[in-house]
Amino acid sequence: MTDTPLATALTLVDETNRRSGVSGAAETFKIGLLTPLSGPGDAVAGGLIVQAACLGAEYLAERGGVRGGIPVELVVQNDQPSDPGEVMQRSSVGGAAKLALVDNVHAIIGQWHLRTSPGVADAAELFGVPLFVENGHSTLTMRQRRTLFRTYFTIADRSPLVADLLRREGTRRVGILAADTVFGLMNADGVEGELRARGIEVLRFDFPQDATFDVRDQLREIRDFQPDVLVNCGVVRTNYMIIEQAAELGILPGAQLVVMFPFPMRSADYWRLAGPAGAGVLWPATYYRPSWPGLTEIGRWFTDRYSERFGSFPPDNALNAFTDVAILGQAADHAPELSREGLLTALESHDFDTWRGPVSFRRDADHWHHSPPPIVLVQYQEVGQTFDDATIVFPPEASTGTYQAPGVRAAR
């Protein structure tokens, strides 16, 4: 088997299931991992989700499994297309159906792409399978589905925070480049609306994600607009393309770079791909880092074990996947029976220990089955910084240092 993200994930899950004692068990607690593990999706993110889910199963195994000794079994399903011409919206729903009807999982986690999540959520509701998503789709929980849960912040949570900081810093003009994916457009729509509401001028261009390899023409118009800030709403591949070409045309480092996708958290990859042009980047992130004293016992177990096993501090999508497995394990213990319906009953009626303290799932219009973590704006102020070295610059009550504008950094 070739060393692909999917092959690596399958091997890792097989090893985790073996250590958890799944083989020969009369009964297992099955969790499906429906996540991108090949192109055109973000296979890096999917791989991180699988790594973290495996540690979630390991955490539960070290505590005796669920319900007094039932082992946790993970089932991997790549949500990306395998046939020419197929789109991921279809392959992801097919993967959900397989997990629900063939593998008979008790729950599903791992949805990363915004464009696949609504269809998967509909399928999970049809099959009555508890589903945890790992992304920030702004309206996904508003339909108040019984089976859908989330422990991550939304895109709608990010935009006001970004706009508030930029207004405070006297921003006059902002250029926006957005990929035409659900994620790219939802971010661009949100931040553009918040900026315009604060009296900031905006020049925006959207481009086809899959077919675009050159945005220099759009960037030239943005350069002529003389923006104070460049907002990068690219996604996999195009996020770094925008940085590279904006630097080539002289927009960076003179303008403040803002990215709406927290890919800079993967610091080694970020500096390797962005280079010095990525210095000063500002992005919304979960309020969480290696030195943060707010990590609970379960959070410290995860971050220490992840660092030991994989050689780096886990980014927030990995943290989120681990959290969802840990919550499902606790829900299995609280459930009146080990079934999908039993899990749903427990998830709606109990508190669950997580890295940031107890979490529960309310049923109200603003946060239906959604318990978001605190969100902050983070900035790399020197080339090569790690995520733990980055400065939290906003909101003021959470800041660890002062925001540095491009002119300030250039004068250092």
C-alpha cells in the first residue's frame, strides 16, 4: 500500500483498534471518521483529525473503555471522490450512508469541509446517527437537527472580531480575495459586511478554487486600491498562492495580511510554504496554546500525548476531534442503552468534561447543540515563530501583547 494520507490513516486506526482490544470483543462502541483523506479535499486536515480521534480512543481505552469495559472501535471513511467526475458533496453523503448502514456505527465525527457538511448532516438526521462536525459553517446548526452537534466556533463568530480590531487600528481600505468554495465565500461575505458596517472601504474579488493558479490581475487592482489590509479567503493550495503572488507584486509586507482559515497554527508548514512574506499574519483561533494555564486534566493529557506521539503541538481541528470522541465516550456511559437514540438522549441531557471545562448542548436559537470555545486573534510577529510564541492581540482581555502594524514591524 502506498504511503498516502488514506493509507496512513487506515494503518493508524488499525493499530489503535488493536491496542483498544476490539478484536474478539463481543460488543464495541463504533465511531465513524468521515473526513477528507485525499484530493481535492484538505487531506492534511483529515489526517490531523484521524490522529486526534485515535488518541481519543486511546484515552477512553486507558480508562477501561465505555460502559464498564466495552472497547471503542474507529471506522475510517474517506469523504472525497474516488471516481472521475464525482463531486465531494456526493461522495461524502455516500460515505455517511456506508458508515450508518453497512458499518453500523453509533456516531460519526470528522466533517471538515463546509461544502460537504450540510448533505452529511441531512443523511445523519435521516439515519438517526449523532454527528459532530469540525468546521465553522455559520448556519449549519440553525436548522435545529436532532442529530447534529458542534464544539467549534463558526465563521460568523470570526468576522466581527477581525473588523473590530481593524477599525480600532484605523484601517481605511481592505482588499479581499476569496475562493468560490462555501468556506471562502462565507468568510468573505461575513468579513466584508462587518467591515462596510464600520465605514471601511472594500475591494473584493472571487475566483474559482479548482481552476485558478494565478490571481495576479486581481492583485494588481487591489494594489492600485492601496489597501491597508489584504484579507486572504483562499483555502487549500490557493491560500498560499495568494500570499506568494501578493508578495511578488509588492502588496506584502506593506499591507497587513489577514487569513480567515487558521492554517498558520501548523507553524512548520506555514513558514515552509509562506516564507518571510507570511510575517505579521493575523488570524482567528481558538483560545488555546501549549502554555495556556486553562487546560484541564483531559486537555493536558491530549496535548502531551499528541506532542509525544506526533512531534508537534496539536492544532485546533485536532483538539476538536479528540474532544468529540471524548464527549461521545462520556455520553455512552450516561446513555440508557448503547444505541444511537441512547447517545442522543445523553448528549442532550448531561455535561461533559473537555479541555476547557464542562460542555453541554443547549437547544436554543443561537446555539442549538453548539458549544463554541473562546476565540481570539493571533499574530506572528517574527519569521519562524511557533504557535505558542505567537501574540494574542485581541480582544484586550485575552491579549498577551500589542498588535504590530506592518510599519512597526518594518522599523524594528
